[in-house]
Amino acid sequence: MKQAAAVIVLFLVLAPARAAATAPESAGAILKKVDENRVTGNKVILSEMTIHGRRFSRTVRARSWIQGTEKSFSEYLEPPRERGTKMLKLGDQLWTYYPASDRVILIAGHMLRQSVMGSDLSYEDMLEDPTLHDSQQGAVSGEETLLGRPCWVLDLRALREDAAYPSRRLWVDRERYTVMREDRFARSGRLLKTAVVESVRRFGDRWLPDRVRFKDALKEGEGTVFAILEIQFDAAIPGAVFSKAALKK
Amino acid sequence: MITLRLALRNILGTGIRAWLNAFIISIALVASSWNQGVVAGMDEQAARAARDLEYGGGQYWQESYDPYDPLTLEEAHSPLPEELRRLVNEGKATAVLMMQGSIYPQGRMRSILLKGIDPRQHVLDFPTSALSAAGAGLPALIGGRFARAVDLARGDTVTLRWREPGGAFNAEDATIVHVMQTTLAAIDNNQAWLPLDRLQEMARLPGAATLVVLAPGTAPLSAPPGWVFRDPDFLLRDLRELVKTKSVGRVVLLVIFLSLGMLAIFDTQVLAIFRRRREIGTLVALGFTRGQVVRLFTLEGALHGVLAVLLGAAWGLPLLWLQARLGFAVPPGTEDMGISIGERIYPAYGAGYILGVAVLSLAVTTVVSLLPSRRIARLKPTDALRGRAS
């Protein structure tokens, strides 16, 4: 869950408010600004993920310690049955710890495709490199207004042939360079996943999406809502946090 | 000969008691034969269905393919070698490509197996020709069980999602062009059949296959490098094992019924020897040796077995024949028990088995009759004449 927080934070641009003096010349330039505006330092996030199922919804709360885009550690706080579950991401590897079985499990292979806590996010989504300018190319295809904010619409294509999502469309705030919405497509052009920012909040001197709805576009339902409750930038995080030993503590 | 005549007269003289004993043994014979016929019938039907619908005359597997490990499917494909392609072109074999995917019926996600097969093939006996339907976009053929499970019907459109070998997602809408009713869960549960060339295109694996099914009756070639040939015996091994476990029940039933019959005969023999002591003494006094008297009583007991066989044949054979002709309906809910059964089971009786059971019951009856009869050898003729046991 906290892992999901990290992902959201990363790929939805936790960018500081920054006015764009002029319109960027290209999608590449916009993506570079989006990436530059990402917070790459340490941060600690308290977040909530509400997973809407067919019959009921449930909310999972977690605290996450994040260092750049490579390291993150999350601990689930609520509900009681998930309390103590932990996740560690180091680069492209992901481990989970379940207190009930007292075991650390490496999430690999087909397990990466499984849903995180029954949400609309997969472990694989969580491991995706959030850097856009060196993994996507495309063009500005239009302008739209989302949540009252003027946005560039970018149609992007993955540079790597084996990228999970061959193409995607981004709505980027023209002034704050935050991603306000992201649609991910299959090679056929079929919409597979969406991430829609539902609110943006100012944390200190930064504007961040604090409520995002993720949805598997092929499934019915209300998707999964991720909300940031608290965020602390430039937090001092001991290196030992990002170790497998920390999972069992 | 005189012993046989005497034995026959004696046993018929006991009246209803002899016929009751014989009837109980005949139940054991008929019930056991029926049970064996049902198991054999199921085995035969399942093997025929597997041969006609899935295995054909054997299969060539791409060397990475393991049907028990779906994770191997990602790697279990390669272009058809020249020898196999020739067989396919001659209509003596058909290629199947498999990959994992997801289906989204009614907005729910479900993992399935996507299987590609040539719509024009005639090697396997299921309606792949439906996949040639024009104007269907991406045509899909599914089985009745799966259709019920995901609430899909002919003409419905459903989204399929899969991953290309590199990892990229792809998705497309498929139209259900046919829902086939089949007894074989292996071509039905959690899978959708698509035209082979379309699946190869979707998977970006032109000309590739996971396995090649040989037409029944076609002599197998030696497996090309990278492929393994699995003959029908290998492919049916699991089914045979399953049937073998079910056969245990058959043996238990036979033992129970035979034990009941043998108990009755044993009791009858013990009682007869006790009540006929004077007769035994008289026979010995008239010149019968003890051995002859033992043989007489043993023969009387064994004749119960003969009567049982005759009685069983009289009422059992017509019944078994009728069952084999008409079969009997399979109760709902048994279709997923792990063996492919049709809507009706037609028992298949083996003459060898029926004869074997008959001979066994005769042998056991004789032994059971002999055990109490041995006491006669210890009787003193004078005591026997007085009606006293030694």
C-alpha cells in the first residue's frame, strides 16, 4: 500500500509549483520538466488506499519511507489484519513480509502481475521506472482543463519494445508540471489503466496530487483511490531501513 | 458320479435355503460385474474423448512445455520444424499454440489459456470450423462449462488481454462464435480457442506452436530436435491411474458381497454336518470312505456356487445387457470429477472379468465348503450312527 503510495507519488509527479513562463517546444521538454520537478530526495509518506470491490470497499493505511526512485520501504498500519505487513523495494526487486507467516517473500516472475492487496495496481506497476523523459517519446496533441487547471495533453510511445504499456497519454499541468491524469494503452490502442488526480494540495511549498484514482479500465468498478495524508520531505532516513533485515523488525 | 447325483439331490432337497444362498452369491457376481462395467465404460468413454478431442494419435511437445506448469507456457513455443510442418500440411497433424491471457466477462477479470488451432483441421473432433466465421473480428470458440462459468453465449463480445513475449500488454475484443458442448474438460475449462494464425499474430510468434497433435492412425516420426513425442499411452497415463484408483472400490464391493455369500454357505455346511451325523454314519457303514463323504459334502457346498452362477446368469445377464444398451444418466455435478463422462454412462463389460469372477466364486465356495467338511474325517462311524459327534 505504501508501495503504491510511492508509485503514485513517483509517476504522478510530486512536483513543486512552478510557473511556466512559456509553452514548452516539445513533449520531450515537458517530460523533462515533469521529471525535474519530481522530488528525488528522501520523503516519508502516510497514505491511505481505498480499494473498491464489487461488494464492499476497504481501506489500507501505510507509512512509507522513500529514497529517490530506487528505494522504498512501507509498513501497513491498518486494518488490523494487514498490520505489520511490510514491503521493500530495491531497484527492480520487491520483497514482502507477512507477520502471520513470519516469512519474507521475493515477489518475482508471474507474482509481479498480481494485484497489490486486491487493488487495481499490480506489483509490476509499482516497480516501473517513473522517469518519463528517457523512456517515452511523443508529441503534444492538445490542451485540456482538468480540475480547473490548464493542461498539455501528451501522446507518448514507449522507447523500449518490451515496455508493459506500449503507449500512454498524459495530462500535464502547464504551470506546475504535475501529471493530472494518465491513461495507459495496450499495443492495439485499447485503454488498459487510468490514473486520475482527484485533488491537488499544497504541502509546504509544493503542490502535490493528494488523491488519485487508479482503475483497470477493462474491469467494472470504482477502482482504487490513493490518498496522501501526510508527507515529510528531506526526512532523515537511516540506511538500515532499506534492508531485508528491516522487514522482520 | 454317484457322489454328484447324491450331492445334487441333497442340495435341491434343502429347498429355499439353497436358493437363498445361491441368490446372495449371484448378487455378488452381478453387482461386481456391473460395477466393473461402469468403471470400464467410463474409462473407455474418457479415453475415446481424450483421443478424439485432445490427444489424437499422440502429440509432439515443444521441449519446454509442461502441462502441469502453466508458467512454462511463456517459453514453450517454437517454429514448426520442417518434418512437422509437412505432416500438418498433409492433414496428418495439427498445430496448437498456447499462451496465458485474461478475459473480462461482465467487467470481471479471469485468467485463461488462449489456444490457437487451424480452423480447417480435421485431426481433432471438435468444431474448430466455427472459427472461420466471417465478420467476427477475432472469433473465439469456448466450451459449455466455461461459457456457464463466465456467463457468455454465442454472439457475445468479450475483451481478451494478453502479454507479448517481450512483456508488452495487448488487448482485443473477441466474438464468441460458438459454444461447444463437450465431455472433455481439458478443452473447455478456462480457455478460449482462437484461429492459429490470429493467435500467432497476437503473440508475435509467426509459425510457432506449443504442440502438434498427430492424427489417429498416423505413424509417428522420430521427434525433431527441440520437440518430444508423447504417445497415447503416455498421454492417457493419468486417466488410467485415476481409473485404477476407482477400481479399488470395485474390489471392495466384490469382497463384501462374496463374504456375505460365503458366510451363509459356511453356516449351512456346519449346520448340515451337525444335523446329518446319522446319515454320515450310515454312508460310512454302507461302504463310503471318509474321503468320499468329505467330497460329497464339499460338492454340495460347491454346488451353491454353480447354482449362483446359473441364477446370476438368468437374472443378471439381461439386466447388464439392458444397461449396456441404454446406459444411465450421469447425475448433475459429476462433470468436474476429473474424468470426462458424457451425459450417459454406457457400461462396458468384459467377458474375461465376468468369467473370472464366476470362477473365483466357485473356487471360494468350494474352499469354504471344504473347511467344515473336514470334521467328517474325524467322526467315528459308531458315534455318527448314534447321532453323536466325536
